Amino acid sequence: MVRFWLQYEPILRMSDVYELEQKYLVNGLYKTADELLQIKMKSYENLEESETQSKKPQIFIDQLFKRRSEFSYEEIKDECMTVIAAGFDTIAITMSFIVLILAMHQDVQEKAFQELQHVFNSNDEDVDEEKISQLTYLDLVIKETMRFWPTAPFFARLVTEDIEVGKLFKSNETKIFVTLGSHVVPAKSIILVPVNKIHRNKDYWGDDADEFKPERFNSESFRNVPTYAYVPFAKGPRNCIGGNYAMKAMKIALSYFLRNYKVTTDLKVEDITFELVITARIIQGCKVKIMKRVSPSL
Ligand code: HEM
């Protein structure tokens, strides 16, 4: 269900979504972030110029403060808020989808657990870059969940010049998709790219597009899937800047969680319906039973 009317600001302002946004984002999250930024700024004020010019890789906020003369405090705050707003909710929703889908597919969960057993020596061993790179099956699970239930089910783009679009067909010789022009989308239109539909299109993904199969990302047929048929982080110059970070963050969190807990659910894939505002929400809720794994070590 998409509430398109919420894209129109005067209507959005009268809605329950806006009220919630004000309560949790503006008064809650934004206020906390502002307080943390003030502390950070004070710590920078006490540093000598040479100390702020460290060559070591720095987190986003440090990079902004390092270039303090180029940005006002308000600009730094706005940039931080954008990253917080764009990064937290999306990761939290995607993680909840992954946990639910693993609860629905016990065989996949078991395989992911087997991989964790193989990679880690104990259920509280720390995760590092090396371990993350070995979690290849978990990588497939995350990718497939984002195909199956994309967190950002659509994104909008402003058309800057008339573009001709038409039916897509697949050339047997080249195995690429070609556009036959037959309609014009006029400049200044706003188009919605339906990620959730593209990700389930059988022309791109095959007859099993509606099935949850992590292995598909490793298969021979995946080579034939066009690049723009998989866009959980959008594509192009305004795509997600946090995609790699998000993948790592999710792998780290899941590697701890799945080593220690097993999840089950009474929900089935066919029970699930979504509310689509900006991100997708499962109307039934991500209801899972969480059980501590009994083995003392892996
Ligand atoms: C699973 C997690 C995430 C998903 C599914 C996701 C998805 C997306 C999508 C689809 C867009 C394009 C939106 C549009 O064009 O309308 C986007 C943009 C963006 N994302 Fe993410 N994102 C995730 C995590 C993150 C994280 C962790 C960060 C920051 C650390 C982040 C920062 C941003 C920013 C700043 C933009 C705007 C880029 C621009 O307009 O140039 N995202 N994200």
C-alpha cells in the first residue's frame, strides 16, 4: 500500500506520519544528535591545528570538523542528520526483514549458522575484516532479502529532458535488454522507480523470481541479470553513499546474533503485506520467537 498523497507536503503535515516524525526524529533523535555534536565540537576547539590534521582514516563527523572553516555548525549538523536519518532506520528495517525471513526459512538459517560455526571459534569471538570477508553465504542471504523485500521499495527522480521509453525485450544473441522507443516521458515529470516490482520481474530474474533463494546471487544465471535489475541502494550519481557500510554493519550484527540465537515464526511469506511510505513496513509486524542456542560454544 503506497500513500502517494504524503508526497505532497501540506497533506503530509496534517498526517499521523508527520506527527510521529516530529515526536521521534525532531524532538528525540535530532535533540540527542545535537547534544553529541556540541560535545564533539568542544573537543575540537581544544585541539591544536596540527592535531586535527591527522592522516589516519577518519569517521565522517571528524572529516567535517577537520574542515571546520569551510562549513558552518548548522551545515555540519544537517549533514550528520542526513546520514543518521538515511542510515539508521534503513539498516534497522533491513535487519528485521532478514531475521524474519530466516525464521521462515529454517534451512537457510541453518546454513548461515553452519558458516558461522566454520568461521568463528566461539560464540563471542570478535568480528574483523578478515572474518567478514569469509561470511560469503550470509552475504548472499542479505542480498537476496534486499531483492525479495527491498527496504526502499521505490525512489523518485526528476526527468530533466524528454526521454523515449518503451517495451523491453531480450535479444537472444546479445542477452541484453533493449528499449524500443514508443512513449515519451516529458521533462519535469517525476518518475517513481518501482524497485519492488523490478526485483520480482521474471524477465530479469527467471520463473523463480517470487521464491527466496540466496544461492541465485552465486549462480550462473545471475550473470545474465542486468545491472539495473538489482537496485536496493538505487543506482547512478544519487545512489546510496552508505551501501558498503550498511552491508558490513549488518554482517557484523547478524554474525553475533545468529551465533547465539535461533529464530522461528508462525508467519509465512504469503501472509506478509507492506505499507510503503518512504521505506517499507511489514503490516503484520516482524513477529519472531527468539531462542538462545543451547551449545555452550560453537
Ligand atoms: C540497508 C540499508 C540502506 C538502504 C536499503 C539504503 C537505500 C538507499 C536508497 C535506495 C537511496 C536512494 C534514495 C533516493 O534516491 O531517493 C539512498 C540514499 C542515501 N543513503 Fe542509503 N540506504 C541504506 C543505508 C545507508 C547508510 C548506512 C547511510 C549512511 C551511513 C546511508 C546514506 C544515504 C544518503 C546520504 C543518501 C542520499 C544520497 C544522495 O542523495 O546523493 N544509507 N539509500
